[in-house]
Amino acid sequence: MPESLLRKVDLYSELNLEDRATAIRQLVAEGLRVKLEKTVLERYRERSMTLRQAADLLGITYPEMDELLRRNQIPLVEEPRVAYRRPLRPPRRRPRRRS
């Protein structure tokens, strides 16, 4: 890790009265949460993810997901373009022709 970044981490840890390892864990967790949220919102905006999938990935409830969408000015999508798989049906058998 670059020395300049470590100095910033140390400053953060001093301001929060924590040790460096705790500060790094907190910063990584927060950074990951922010990046994951950004990615999930973008996928939802592109309609490649359902509301349920987005909420599940973020570990939040549907009302919380709705609020997150509102805060980010993303409209609720009625029917996303997610590739749904149709249930498999057995192939139709053509009747055999009798000779």
C-alpha cells in the first residue's frame, strides 16, 4: 500500500480513536458496500436485474430497495428485460406414419 494512503488511513484511525487494522476493515467494508450498491443500481437501471435480485444482493428489504431507488432517482421498473427461462416441456412427438 502506498505510504500516502497509509498516512490517510492512520489519520482516519486517529480521528476515530481506532487502531489501523480496524480502520482498514471499516474502510474496506464501506467501500465495498458503496461499489456494490452502485453496480446493483446500474444493473437495475439497465433492466438486467429484478427488484428482488437487487434487494437480495444488497441484503435489504423491498421497501428499503424502493427508498434507495427513489434517492437515486431511478424509476421502479415494471417488467425488466431479465432473461427468464421458460419451464422445459417435453418435445412433441409426431405420430408415426403407418405404412
